Amino acid sequence: MAEPRARRAARPREEVFAAARAAIAEHGLAKLTMAGLGKQLQMSAGHLLYYFGSKDQLLLETLRWSEEQLGERRRAALARPGASAREKLAAYAQLYLPEGPGDPRWILWVEVWGRSPASAEIRQGQQAIEIPWHADLVELIEQGTATGEFTPTGAAAAPDLATRIRALLDGFAVPVAIGLPGARRGEALAQVAAVADALLGRG
């Protein structure tokens, strides 16, 4: 009697996310097939669908995994002993903006934004992923204001200031991520720093 075929062990979720992030960044979600991704990972498309349910869910889970990795670096940067609030804000901006054209993390974000209008699930998932970024920036602004490093004018509260700064970061991030001519990371960081100075003031 022939020996039963051993079942191939499932790939670690991190390996699936890393492969999905690379594939989405290169081809976009529309061209990604579960069969193609499964073949790359030596898994069946049915196995992937069992775990993720749909490509949209795979996109959300991959983005969440990507942001959790970056979140560890963000929290470490914001907790760096001896760093000023302004230095921490600069580190926050550096982590927020894409590394350059085709940055896989930001291509995931572009895909998520493109699908958000038609999917409440995507919108809710997107909001959940963005909340830690916003909360950390609010806390940083409050700390800088308490120590006198930031002296915002007017009556704008920290959450409102954080919303404006994140909108600014998003506005500079997309052209850099998709490689628009003239969109450069260094110039984007300088522009963000200038506007943040105007919003937050200098103690």
C-alpha cells in the first residue's frame, strides 16, 4: 500500500504577507490572483481564501502587518531618550513618508484608498490602521506644547493640528510613492518641516 502523501505545512502568515506585499507593489491588487500567489508560496488558492476570504481582506491584513512592523520603529523613535519634541516630529515624518517611488507599503495604501469608496470593510480597516499614527502624533504635540517647544497660535487643539500635519504628509507621500516627476522625498520632508513649524511655532 502506498504511503499517504504528507500534507504540506501552511506557510507562516508573515511569509504570506511579505509575498503579497511584494506582488501588490509590483502588479497592483487587480492583477494579483490567489492562484498566482498560492503558486509562489506553494499553497493552493483555496487555502489562501480559507484564511483571508477575499483579495480585499488579504490587502487589509497585509497592510495591517506592514504597519505593525513600522509601528514598532515609530514607537521606538518617539520614546528615544534625550530627543527633543521637534527631533521626534522629524523622525515621525521620515517614517511616515515613502522611501521613494514604488515603496511597497505606500503602494498598499494607494490600493486601499482606491477601494475605500466602494467597501465599508476597507474603510473601517483603513481607519483602524490609521488610528495609532494619529494618536502618537497627538501625544507628541501635547508633550511638545507642555514643555514649551511647540507654541501653536490660535485655539487649535492637538488633535486638529495632528489632522492637518497628517493631511500634509499624505499629500506629499502619494506623488513620491507613485513616482511623479519632480516629487522627491527630501524636498517633501523639508516642506513638511516648514509647515509644521508654522503650525506648531517655536518655543
